[in-house]
Amino acid sequence: MIKVTLKPRREDSLLRFHPWVFSGAIARIDGNPAEGDLVAVHSADGGFLAWGHYQIGSIAVRILSFDENPPEAGFWEEMLRRAYRMRVACGLEKEGWSNCYRLVHGEGDGLPGLIVDYYDGVCVLQSHSVGMFRAKGEICEALRKIYGPALKAVYDKSSGTAPFKAGLELVDGYLWKAYGFSDDEQQVLEGGCRFLVNWTEGQKTGFFLDQRDNRAAVGRLAKGRNVLNLFCYTGGFSVYALKGGAVHVDSVDSSRKAMDMVERNIGLNGFDASSHEGFCADAIEFLRDVPEGKYDLMIVDPPAFAKHRGALKNALRAYQRLNAAAISKVAPGGFVFTFSCSQVVDKEAFALAVFSAAAQCGRSVRILDRMNQPCDHPVNIYHPEGEYLKGLLLYVE
Ligand code: SAH
């Protein structure tokens, strides 16, 4: 057993169940751990604290268990089953309505470094730590037990996310496939809407499951509106808007592949091609040329502008500029759904950027709602850093 001993008084965060040990908190390591090895963490006075995956870097140990007994063979199945039970309890497996969700959201499900997205029988794994990357075989076995015959495939898409230092061979591919299953793409149901998900070609695991509730909110307010969906990816918000009775939807994304999927998703849901137009363009440039008052519902869901703290200031300026452009163009009495998925930009900072944008435009702007990530992207109460998606619903006159 490899034992990691902390410096004096550095055990407090673990006693509060925070799931990370920073390298600066470590006094010594007994043994010579390889990256991804299971290690036991002890306080300076020798008391047991937790078990976790070791890794070279600023976060040196990601905690898997606070139980004194080491995680055993049944650990993965138990943890994944708990995650599954919660999604079912939230109504995310409902025939004719929903068959896709995030099954594992890292720390939010007690499994730091692991993402598993479920697309009607296909599980797509992304490991963000060496430990999870090395455990993928066991994770795959546990998924097979949990889903049984409903499981079609388990695909590992960690080449862009797992840290490379360990010298592991990182090639995306299927860990398991049901006999006869040969697709890299399939249709899923989200809130009664149909979407095509392609996990090999698409961004992240293929679909942005985190906007489910906010798409439904757009659907509820879309009736009779002219909608502009900026940074639309495969058109999630566009489909809900049309379903909600929008008169017309324009969707904009800079990715050609995403725009092709938007067209297919619009068709799949039975909407007339004349009710929708797709633009493969830079959203900011597109917005610059939008006539004032053309749209009375806008969705602004850009990629993360800040991926780390150092980029925070520039990101806040970018959010302000983008939101000012949207607020200045939306028709009087219009709605703007605006989002940020940058983890380092917290709710308050984002609201301040949007406030500055509104002030800059000099229009009357009211906040009607505050939006979040949905239940299948849970936040571990001891790890508030897990909160990343935030949005505001604005009413602009
Ligand atoms: N709203 C989407 C998710 C958006 S993810 C959904 O509900 O699924 C962010 C998207 O922004 C990606 O699809 C990416 O291709 C696109 N993007 C990034 N930079 C862009 C730019 N400058 N102009 C337009 N789209 C951009």
C-alpha cells in the first residue's frame, strides 16, 4: 500500500470531504506510486483520511472513498449504480420522452476525473485523470452489469481530456460493443425532442446534455417569436423553440459539421424547412449585421471564454461585449437567454458582466430568471467548484 502523508494541519479540507489533495499539502510519500495508482492519504499524526487516485500535478490525489477499508472489486458497480438510480429518480429514463443523460459527472457523483454520458444504450466515457483512464476496463464491466441487454456500446473518448504525462497510449475507441452494433451515431430523445448524436465526430461526447432544462424554458416562451440561436451547436435550443411555436428560427454556429446536424435535427422533428435557416458563421460577426428589432428571442450560449483563472479578466470583457451586442439588437419586449459555461466565471461575476452590458446599451433590462446546470450534472456539496453553468433570462424593453 502506498501511503501519502500530509503536512501538519493540512487535513482540514479532507475532513470536510473535499475530494482533492493539492501537491503542496503533501509532506511525504511512502512507496513509489505510478500515476493513477490507488493511494491511502493520512494526516501528519498518522490518522487515516481517505483513498484516492494519485497523479503528478497540482491536484496530487483525487479522492474516491473516505472509508477506512480500501475500495474493493464491487466499488465501481456500486458507485455507478448510485449515479444511475439518481437519474432514474429524476425522470431521465422515460419511454417516449427521455433516453439520454449524463450518468457520471465527476466529483458531483463521487468519481473525480470521470464523465460518462448515456445516449440510449451507448455510454461515452471521458477520463480527465490517469486513474480513471486506467480504470476504464472496470468501469465498462460495471456498465454492462447495470444496463444489461439495454447496453449497445461503451466508447472511450479520452484522447483529448486524459493527461498525457503518463505515456499512456491515447486512442479513442470502443471498449465494448453489442453484437451487430456498428453505428457511430444514433437518435436520442430529450424532453420529447429527437436529436442525432455522433460521439466520434461531435464535440465533447457528442451532445450538450447540460442545457436540457434551459432548452425547455426557451420552448415555453417561444410561441409566436422570431428566434436567433447563437452558438447553436446541433440545434438543441432551435428544436425546442420550434416545438414551442416559434414563427421562425435562425441558428448560427462556426462549425460546419454542427450546422449539418442542425438541418438533420430540424427535419427529424418534422418541422418545415422554411421555418428555419442555418448559418455557418462567426456568431459575433453575424450579430453585428443583425438589424435592430429583427428577433424577439435570442439565445447566447458561447463556448467557455475562460478555461483558467488567468483568462478571467479578458473573458469577462468578452461576455460584456457579446451581451451588449445581443441586448442592443433584441426587439422591445424581447427575451435574451444568456449563458456562461466557464467554471472560473462565477454567478456574480457573470451577472456583473451582463449588468455592464445592459448599462452600456442604456435599455430597460430585467432579470426574469436565473438558470443552472440540470440534475444529471450534480454539484457535490463539499466541492462547490463543480458548479459551472449559469444563465440569465432577460426581458428587454
Ligand atoms: N447551445 C449549444 C451548445 C453550445 S457549445 C447546444 O445547446 O447544444 C458552443 C458552440 O459554439 C460550439 O458548437 C462551437 O462550434 C461554437 N462556436 C465557437 N466559437 C464560435 C464563434 N466564434 N461563432 C459561432 N460559433 C462558435
